[in-house]
Amino acid sequence: MESVYLYIQQNPDYFAWIFCVLNVLWAGYVYFNKQRHDRNLKEIQHSLNLDLERRKKVFELKMSHYERYVKMLDEFGRKYQSELFERMQPIFARYMAQMLDCKTEEEKSAALSQFSMQVMELMSESMREYSILKSESRSLKLTASAALIKIFEELESLVENSIESAKEFINQLPVLIMSNNQTDMQTKQGILNVQGQDIQLKSKELEQQMRIELNKI
């Protein structure tokens, strides 16, 4: 140790030069390391910004799709539950008036045939609108979670069962009216009311799950 100290004393300029070189090297290391650190930070920030922008676009896209579907579902429910039967009333009124004027079985059969045709046209219109709604749900299912897909399928099943019940009720209604079968009419109306309530509850469950999906983005 003493020999090293003596050597340094005998060669101060040499060791001063070495010290300066080491300082320069250290300063260079610190500078380039800082540059690399800053570059890495910028890359990380850029990546985070891209991810944030992607999430924002995905959120906005899903939000618009969900809003459109919910509006379509509400519109279909409004038409199906209220407007459909409002539009049925004049058809029933004409049918009943024709039946009262009918004098032969052929005339009754013609009146029933005309009534059935008008009902079929009305129900076909509802089914076309439901097909559009179902097509929209198929599009949403492509990026939906398993939980959301399950609710979609349950809702579709409820709506389809309700449509079938309504078609059956409407087809039987002329006979029920002619026979004044109030019991069966009230029973079938009650079934439709329960089905409508189930659809509303499932629709609310769907909206809640949609909010959960959006919060996960």
C-alpha cells in the first residue's frame, strides 16, 4: 500500500491524467445512460398513449353499438306491446262487422280468410323488425363476453316465446270473441303480460351487463 502511495507521489501528472480520463468516461456513461433512460421512458409513454387511445376508441365504439341496440330494443318493445294491438283493433272491428252481416258459411269463411291474411301481414311486419334486432345482437355477440352472450340468448328466447304466444292468441281471438270466452281471453292476456314483464326484467339485466362490459375496457 505504501509502495503504491509512493508511486503516485512520484508520478502525480500521470495519475492526474488517468483521473481525468476516468471522469470523462464516467460523465459519458452517465450521459448516454440518461439518454437511453429518457428514450425508454418516451417509448413507454408512447405505448401507454397508444393503449389509452385504443381503449378510448373501443369504448366509444361499443358504447355507440350498445346505445343503438338498446334503442332498437325499446322501439321494438313499444311497437310490439302497444302499437300492435292498437293496429289490430280496426281489423277486429271490420271482421266482427262482416261476421254479423254474413248469411252463409261461405261468407263467414271469406271473412275469416281476410281477417287471417291481415293478421299475418301485421305479424310478418313485426317479425321483420325483430329479425333486424336479432341481426344487431348477432353483431354485438362477436365481441361480447360469455355473460353478455348468455343474456342476449335468454332475452331472444323470451321475445320469441312471447311472439308465438301473441300469434296464437290473435289467431284464437275471433273464436273466443264469438263464444264470449272471457276466461280464456283473460288467461292468455295474463300470459302475455307475464312474458312482457320477464322481457323488461331481462332487458334491464342486459343493460347492467353492458355497463359492466364498458367498465372493463
